[in-house]
Amino acid sequence: MFSLRKAIAVVIALCIAIAGGQVIRLDCNRDFQTQVRNAPEGAELVGSMDCTFTLSQEVQIGKPLRIRNFRAQLRPGLGNTAAMIISSRGVQLFDFELIGNKDTVSFEDRESLLRVNAGGFSIINGTFVNSSRDGITVVPVGSTRTPITGGSIRNIYGYGVERDVVAVNSRHGLLTSRIYINGVEGYDSAQKGAVEVADGCQWIFVQNVYCERCFYAVSIQDHIRRERAGDAESQIQANHHIRFYNIRGRDLRYGVISETSPIGHSDITYTRLEFSDCRQAVYLRYMNDVSMRFLQVEQPKTGSPIVLAEECNRVRLSNAVFRNSRHRGIAIATNDCTELYVGSVVLESDTQFWAGLRVEVPPSLTGVPVTTAYNRFEAARNGVIIRRFRG
Ligand SMILES: *[C@@H]1O[C@H](CO)[C@@H](O)[C@H](O)[C@H]1NC(C)=O
Ligand SMILES: *[C@@H]1O[C@H](CO)[C@@H](O)[C@H](O)[C@H]1NC(C)=O
């Protein structure tokens, strides 16, 4: 039976949908910024993918709007200019493509295609091509200068983006936190990669990333110089509570990289990683409470250890498989790490490593350097090698 309750619910839903915003057609033959400025708060602007805006200045979005179905291109030679800047909470960008001009601007004039300076955003189904800097940069600067809390980035594609497809940064002690990134594909970013988390972020969730022909797939960073690492104010750039899940890549310099100083990055987890044809699959440095589970590495190019951790405390590495490799070096190496656990690591019979695990013990350590369990290192000439260097 058709209930009154249901009818009321439908009417309420309709009212919310209508009150949620007026729908306005975006006309790509008119100025994008003017149309954004004229739209009332909460409106939905809908363009067409058959028509491309050519931008001679950035489009500032300073109020909560939903903008969908559009394609915009930066005018060739136009430097120091983003395509779009989000400077209000609650902006939604869906189904769009932004095209940069990296071949026609100089290195000093590079700029990201989309700058996000406020939280509560939702950026879904976006493609970024030939950006002179990042695809998306989330960073609390610009007119707002407030911390960025909450935001979701989904289904993003980057082609030939000069730096990161998605970069999430804190700045000047303004914290960026609770950003959910799900689904990023990056191709041909020779300087950087798919996702970077930098300079003091917290609770950043990064999942379902694929990267090809990049410097790395994912990175944790700070910009503190080594000699300033001991200063109290340097810790502001330490990243905490970062979760990476299902990160894959091929033909990379690094799968996972840390571009960090010893300022106390902590609680960082990597779960489900799959890399092939990388020069070094994993490089961890200066991290506390770091865990990596379910790593698969194939056909690594020869060179450094496949997995390297340096000066990390409380490291857990488990469920890793190395296969199909002519690498004659070390599968996993750690330098000066404490409270190290390595378990359930398998070197398949089509590998021929010199060692499964090499642990270089920090000079200060007197206790047990490493706990190992359930590893299968038979394919290597040596299983575990422990080197103590005492001055
Ligand atoms: C994103 O794209 C998918 C697949 O094309 C589509 O199903 C979904 O509705 C899109 N999401 C938004 C918010 O536009
Ligand atoms: C991106 O740049 C490459 C060369 O660097 C060019 O071949 C390609 O057409 C560009 N793509 C777009 C959409 O402009």
C-alpha cells in the first residue's frame, strides 16, 4: 500500500533536491569566472565536454558551488596561473578535464592546475593533462589561510603532469587533515608521482593508486633541512597517521619513497603494494611506527636493495613476496632501525638474491636487533645477515 509516510519522505527529498541548488548551464563561449561569480551559493553549474574553456586567468571559486561536466585549458604561455582555485568550503567539482601548458611556460612560472585552499571539498572524476606543476595541490594558503579539514578526492587521472598528480600539504603550521583520496592514476611524471603527502599532514587516507613511468607512486615528505631537524619548530612538518592502501606501479624509480628529515614522522601504514620494474620498490626513512603488509615485487631492475629502511623506529614488515628477479643483491635492508620485525617474507625460486635480509644495527642498540618469523629465504645465498658496527 502507498503509505503517507513514504509520500512525505518523497516530498521532503524533492524539496531538499530543489533547495540544494539551482541548476545553471555553463556556456564555454562566455567568461568562466563571471559565470561562477554570478551563480548563487549552492547552485550547480553544468557544462559540456564538447566545448572547451580557454582560460587567460584563474577561476576562483569562493562560495559553495557544484561545477560539473566541463573542460578547460590554460592559454599557452600563461605562467604562474592555476586553472582553478577553491577558496571556500564545500566546493564540488565533478566530471571534468583540465589541460595545462607545461611545454610553453618556464620552470619558474609553473603552477598547479587546481589549487585547493579550503576544506569540505569533493573532487570526483577529474583528468589533468600536461600541468606545469601538480594536478591538484591541497594547501592552506591563499586568501583563506585556515587549516584544511575534510575533503575527498576520487577517480583522478594524470597524464604528463610535471610534478604530482595529487599533492596534499600543510603549510606554516596550518594543519591539513582528514583527506580521503581514492583512485588516482598517474602516467609520465618523471619528476614526481601519483600522490605526495607533505609538510605536517594528519589522517590522510590514500587508496587505489596506479602509477607508470614516474619517479615514484607515493611519497611522504617534509622540507626541513637536515641541520635544522633538531629544532622544536621543525616538528611542525612531521606527518602523522597516514594510510596507504592498494598502491601499484610499474616502471618507476621508487614505488614508495620518503623524502624526509628526522623530525618524527609517525604512524604510517602501507597495505597491499604491487610494484614491477622499479629501481627500488620501497625506501623508508626517519619514520616511527611504520608498518608495511602485503608487498609484491616483480622483476626489479638491479641496483640497490629492493626494500630499504633507514633510521626508522618500530618497523613491521610482513607478508612480502619477491619474484621473477635476476637481482643478485639484497631483498630487504635496514640501516640503524630499532624494534624491527620481519615476518612471512617469501623469496620465490625464480629469484637469486645474495641475502634475504640485511640488518645494520644502530651503534646505540644493545638489545635484539630484529625479530624474524616464518620467512622463506631458501632461494637466497644468505638468509639473514646482521652487521654490528661499533666504534
Ligand atoms: C564518476 O564517474 C563514474 C563512472 O563514469 C560515474 O558512475 C559517477 O556517477 C561519476 N561521479 C560523479 C560524482 O560524477
Ligand atoms: C600534452 O603534451 C604532449 C607533449 O608534451 C602533447 O603531445 C599532447 O598533445 C599534449 N596534450 C594535450 C591534451 O594538450
